[in-house]
Amino acid sequence: MIKSHVTRTAPGAPPTGLVRRLVPRRTRREWAADLGYALGALGLGSLILATALQEDNPPGVLLEVVLGGVMFVAMLLLRRSRPTGLTVTWILVGFFSAAVTGSAPVALLSLAIHRPWRAVASVAALDITLVTGTFWVGATSARAYWTSVLAMTLLITTAVATGMLIRSQRELTASWRERARQAEEGQRLRVEEARHLERERLAREMHDVLAHRISLLAIHAGALEYRAGASPEEARAAEVIRQCAFEALEDLREVIGVLRAHPDDDGDGEPERPQPVLNDLPALIEESRLAGATVDLDLANLPSVSGRTGRHAYRIVQEGLTNARKHAPGARVRVLVAPAPDDGLAIEVVNRLPLGHRPTAIPGAGAGLIGLRERVALIGGRLDHGPTTDGDFSLRVWLPLAK
């Protein structure tokens, strides 16, 4: 069943759409400007009306007042939406009201601000023509006639020139703003393009150098795994190396894809591999154990964490294990992940320092900790690392659960 909905409007109520077209929404500043123009027209008209009353004392004073009030309201409401029609009406009503005729330059000023010069010139010429005819009918002498005509012509010309000057200044300001916006947009595009080119260069270098070397590592590990005469321990170690090399190639492929992704890409295409989270830590520890490391894992009453926090926690533990393998090969590693005060997650990776604290020959020392510090700072966490009084090296991280 289809129901029809009919909106009933009270008799005599103005259509909402028409009212909105005639009186569009305005800011307080625009309303203040419109009120100023209307008061200016009312003041100028009242001055001319007072002068006429002193000289001639015409009988139609009430008509003058009514017409002046109507045009005051019209100026207040229609100055922006219907400036041409308002000004022409103002000029025509001037036949019946000296006050309206005298305040017509205010309407011309508003028209010159909001409309092109051709329309303004036509309406101004109409006003001068009608004023000339009106003064001719009521002139008492040639001198008074020409004085009135010249005064009104000067007033109209001044109003039109002032309005056109204001319009040109506004257009110039708008053009400056548009140029500034275009320059800013151009600068942003150039920066984005430079970043994209740099990312392309990094991706190319990583593909040509790292991918090649890791592929060779996987090939040699595979050959060692199936080498005749290899002991089961050697074959197992070679298998772990080969699997880690393949996983490193997959991770490297994803990193290269991220680097080569353009900011304008919509993200369609091959889906990314699922990112590791906190629940994947046991598998990471088992992988390290298969590689020959001795790792103790303690997951004490883990709270519910977001995927983002879990992903960062996984990478932090991964880097801690890598750091231990680099600088303390063969040392026992303890990994603790537990709730922390202030609604956080505590991560601690501890390994025994080698005798003499001698660094190993593995390159890249220090770069991992710098990356960790940047990662932790990115999500508002805290990182602390260094030797302890017990002769251990401790990596301690606090991550917020709320972010």
C-alpha cells in the first residue's frame, strides 16, 4: 500500500522556496552591511524630503513616508538577490516620491558592486534620463533646473564609480586568493611528486640489491638443505634459513609495494597479507627457537588490545630478538608482555650481555633501536633500553591501549 503525503500550507503563507531565493541566508557581517545601505538610503531620502517640505510644503507627505519605508525594507532584503530589479523599481517609484528619487544613488552603488558595468551603465543612464525629465517638469528657472540636474548626475556618477571600484577591489582580492591557493596546491603537488620519486628510487634500490641477495641466500640454503651427506641438524638449520629467506622476500615485496604506491591510488588490486598481531607472538618465538636461540616467553594476563597496538607489539618483540641475535648470539632471551599501569601494555626483552660488551661484526648496529623509538613515539608510547646492574641488556616499552 502506497501512502501519499501532502504538506498543507496555511492560507496566505509565502512559499518557502521563493522566500529563500529572494532572501538567501546571510552572515551577520552581510546583514550589517545591508542594514548600513538601507539606513544610508533612508537617511539621504529623509534629508531630501525635509528640504522639499521646507520649500514647497507638498500635501503628499504620508505617501512619501510610506514609499520611503517600503523601499527601505526592499533595500534591506533584496539588495543582494535582486539588485537590478530593485534599482529599476527604485528609479520608477521616484516619479511619485522626491525622497525615493534622492536616495536612488545608494541603490546604484549597491548595483555597481554586484553586477557588471554594462548593466550598471544602462540603469544609471535610465536614472539620469528620468531625473532630467522630472526636474524639467517642476523647474522654476533654468538655473535651478541645471543646478539640480548637475547635482544629481554628479551624485549618480559618484555612486556608480564607487561601486565599480569596490567591485574591482573585491575581484582583485579574490584573484589574489585564487592565485595563492593555486600556488599552494602546485607546491603541494610538487612535494608529493618529489616524495613519490624518492620512494620509487628507494623501492628500486631495495628490489635490485636486497631482493637479489636474499634470493641468493634462499637458493644456497636450499642447496645446503638437500646436500648429500648433510647431517639432520645441518639440514634442519638450512631449512629454517630458507624459510626465513622466503618470508623476508614476501615482506620485502610488500614494503616495495607500499613505497611504489602513488598517493592517488584507490587501493584496488592484490590484497595485502594479514599483518601479525599479539596472538602471533608464540609463532615468532618458536621460529627463533628453530633458528637455535633460547627464548622464554611470558604472556601474563594479556588484556584485549587493538590490532594496531598488537601489530606494533609484535614488531617490537621481533626487533628485540633480532637485536639479541646480533649482539649476544647464543645468550638466553626473556620476553615479557603484560598489562601495565595507566591503561597500557608493557613489553620487556632481556638478554645477557656478552663478556666485555664487545660488539659483533654484524652491520646495522643502532639502526633497529632508532626505528623502534620512532615506532613507539608514533603511537604515544615510551621506550627505554640499556644495560642493567645484573649484566643484562634490557629493552623496555610501554604502549597505550587506548590508541
